[in-house]
Amino acid sequence: MDIETLARDVAAGDRRALARAITLIESRRADHRSDAVALLEALRRDGRQALRIGLSGTPGVGKSSFIEAFGLMLTEQGLRVAVLAVDPSSARSGGSILGDKTRMERLSREPRAFIRPSPAQSQLGGVARRTREAVALCEAAGFDVVLVETVGVGQSETVVAEMTDLFVLLLAPAGGDELQGVKRGIMEIADLILVNKADRELKAAATRTCADYAGALRLLRKRPQDPEGFPKALTVSAHEGTGLVAAWEEMQALARWRREAGHFDRRRAEQASEWFAAEVREGLLARLASEPGMRARMEEMTRKVRAGEATPEGAAARLLDEF
Ligand code: GDP
């Protein structure tokens, strides 16, 4: 594959080249992998920066409706929007949250938008790596906003928060006064809570839910990366399009503040160093396992550790010495 040409086409914003580039980084073939690494290196010289937004919410809160309405609002402002997904359930169900062709139909027809379904992989770690690289490709392709969507299960929110600049939690109006079982950990990584479906007969409930969450957010410890008033809770309606402009203004205000205060670059630098460490860790393990005889030695040592014939520490030290 001609990586130079592909890099040039991606940098020119060609969506088909971008799609091909993402297919390349998703491939597990060793030769594809080295091409993918070369491509990412060729593109990083560019230094373009998109606003990376993580978006999470349980199925049914209106993520696709929101992304469609929000994405269209952004493209109408002349901005280019990419939508990626981290979907830990896709491996199990065989489908993916963005795989359904009917989702975001209008946005997908918009020339300034790019939508990519979640890669079908069994491990969240694998999906995270591909998505992180896809984010970098979208950024190099000149997208102004990269939205990374995830369903609210397990650890996927943390994974998405670790590859984005700000994190938005989408909720639906609650019936009673319970806080919808939103885990504290998710509240702590949210920069903005959007209570969707604030329309028609759900409007009053949405307003109430929003006030409850605003109260809960005020009780959280103040984080250094937050200006006054953040994290914030707002109501939106994906169907009626209300609150979307306000939500975008809040996101921009937060990003601007963090840029000026140095938090933005610091967070990206931390993310980059984390990914480097993860790549080294995974690469070392892969090399260890591919070394002739090493896999068998590992299995043998595992058996000994299990049987109590060796300590985990001693066995690991011996294995690494042999390597
Ligand atoms: P997702 O599973 O989070 O992607 O949610 P969807 O976007 O598929 O929406 C789930 C359901 O909520 C659908 O029946 C939508 O029509 C409905 N819905 C989404 N957004 C709104 C909204 O702003 N107002 C109302 N009333 N319903 C909405």
C-alpha cells in the first residue's frame, strides 16, 4: 500500500481515504500494522487539533437522536464532524451501536460529517486502541469535532474519557426522584450532563431531573480542571432541537477555559504518555509470546504458580531473565 498517498488524501480531508485508513488501523495483520504505524507517523506532523468529545448514555436515552441533531447543527455552522463509537457489546451481539444503517441517516448524508461504526473486537482494550487511532486520523483529516460515543456499560466510559478532551453524559428524564442509578464514577468524569427528551409531556420531568443532577454535581469535590459552574447539567431535546446551541456553547466555553489554563494540553500530554506505556506493555507481551519456546515456558510457569510450586514473583522474574 502507498502510505504517502493515503496520508496525503487523508490530510486533504478525503472521507473515502479516511475510511480506508481506519480499516487499515483496524487490521490485525502484521504488515498492515506496520503500514498503520507509518501512516500515523506521517500524519502527526500536521499538528491539527479537533475538539474531542466523549458521549455516553444507556441505550434508549437518545444518543443517536442527539448526535444526529447536534451533528447537523454543527455542520450547518460549517464545522466538520466525525462520529466514532466504542461499543463493548458489539463483540457479544455481533452487531454494533453504530452498525445499524438507519441510525443518523440525515447526518450520514451530510458531506461535512463522517460516521464510523465500532470495530468488532472481543476486548475493550483492542477497541480502545483502534478508536484512539481513529480519533487521531479524523483529527488529521481536519475534522473540527470528533464525537466518541459509548453505551453506558462497564468501563467503556473511562476508556472514552481517556481519549477525549471533554465528556458528556446523556440522561433521560427520571420518573421519581431517584438518580437513575448513575454510578458515582461516571458522575465524576462527566463535564456536562445533558438531560434529553425535555419536550412535550416529558419536559417537566426533564427539568426536575436536571435540577437533581445539578444538585448532585455541586456536592462533588471540585476538580482543578473545572472553571466556576462546571460540571454542569442542562436540558436538551434532540427531537425539537432545543438546548443544542446552549450545550455547544458550554462545551466551547469549557474547552476555551481549559486551553487558557493549560489543562487542555496537559491532559493530552498525559493521554499520549499513557498510550505510549500501554503500547510498550502490549508490544512486549506480544513479543514475549511470539518468541520460540517462550509460550510453552509461560504455560509451564503458569502451571507451577497455580500448583504452588513457584511464587508469581519468582516465576515472572525467571521468565523475564530468560527472555
Ligand atoms: P440511543 O439508544 O441512546 O441511541 O437512543 P435513540 O436515539 O435510538 O432514541 C431512543 C428513543 O428515544 C427513540 O424512541 C427516540 O425517538 C426517543 N428520543 C430520542 N430523543 C428524544 C427527544 O429529544 N425527545 C423525545 N421525546 N424522545 C426522544
